Amino acid sequence: MANLIEITDLAYRYPDGTPAIDGISLSVESGDRVAILGPIGAGKSTLLLHLNGLLLAQSGSVTVDGMKVTGETVREVRRRVGLVFQDPDDQLFLPTLLEDVAFGPLNEGKAPREAAARAHGVLADLGLAGSEGRAAHHLSGGQKRLAALATVLVSRPRVLVLDEPTGNLDAEGRAKLVRLLQERDETLVVATHDLEVARALCSRCVVLDRGKIATQGDSARLLDDASFLQQHRLTVPLGDRALRGSTGTRSPKNPHNH
């Protein structure tokens, strides 16, 4: 079976010439749940932005569902790959939550009634029913995270890409979001500093350092290697094991999308 995402020798430099990612090759199969780990500046967010064409490869290539990501294919790629930004405010920009969530289907050409119905359904699934008429700035931090997720899920992507999904959440909000994601059956790619979240959600970890892949492999094995984690400036948080359990736990109807 062909990989759903295939990254080959991908490189990207910032406008000042600083390398952000340097020769990354990575495969993601349908149904995979992959954590992208690394210290600040490792290239995690830059890598994610290539997965749905917000950044295009300067050298190397990214292929999604058999399509090379280019300016010509980016619209179709984004139907398959939904990216949730690190800051929910970058995703929520319309006067009401319902309008924010319905925006994607409307942009895809869906009729207003269908777009609204989809938006209502996703918001209910995420526990946000009754908030449809509220503005994003009236939501709590946890609600904003869920709302940003809703704007992506409403378009039914095959791949869900999340950049630091639990950032700035309290313990309750963090646990709620993790439980929700454990129950999803989309292919999942998560960039995170939170190693407990990586353990709870993902069966495979890819460790980036200075724009290169330092290693990749089984989450349980890598996340129990304290010496390796410290070498790459990753430290398991002390005293918080609330999310720890079986790796990549979930209960989907089907472990693959198709």
C-alpha cells in the first residue's frame, strides 16, 4: 500500500538563509499516529506547514495521497490534510463560531445549508453545542482549541496535523483534548513539546534536532530513553503522569480511513 504522506529529502531555508529543515525524509501510512518531537527551533512547525502546502519545498518533495504538493495541487491537498495551528487565534477570524466552522465547507463549494449543518454537527461532537453564536474572543482557552480543531474536522480530512495542540491548556483541558483525539480515526501527525501527550496519542515518534531527523521509532522505547531525550533537549515532565497509559490508545470504528 502506498504511503499517504511521502517526504523525500525535503529542505527549506528561511529568507535570511538559515536552514529550517535539512534533508528530511519521512513516510506516513494511512492510520499512522506520529509525534514530531524536538526542542524549540528544531523545525517542527516548518515541517508541518509543508504537509498542506502553506510552505512549498525549496528542494526535495512532499507527496500526499499520490499528489506532489505544488502550487497547482495545493487546493486538493488541503482537502486531504487539515492543519490546526499552534495559536487558535490564527484559525478563528469570523464574527461567530458557526461562521468560522462553516467557512471551510463553503469555500469547498458546499451549499450554505449543508455547510451550516456540518458545522453544527462538528461543534456538537466537540462539546461546543450552544456556542455557535459566540465570538472566538469570548471563548476560554480550551474552547478556542476545540473550535480551531472544529474548523478542520468539518472538512473531513484524511490527515489531521496538529501543532502544539495542548499548549497553554490547564490539566483538565489537556486531558479532555487528548481523550477526544484518542477517539478519532484520522491519520494523525502531532508536533509537540509535551512528551506525555506524545505517548498518549502516538505509536511512533520522530525526533528532530537542528532541522534533521535525529531518530524515529516506537514511542514507548524512545520516550523511556531519558539519556537520549536529554541529549536532544527533551525532558519528560516531572510529577505529571495523568495522561500516561497505553501508547496511541484509541477506540475508532476503523483504524484506517479507507
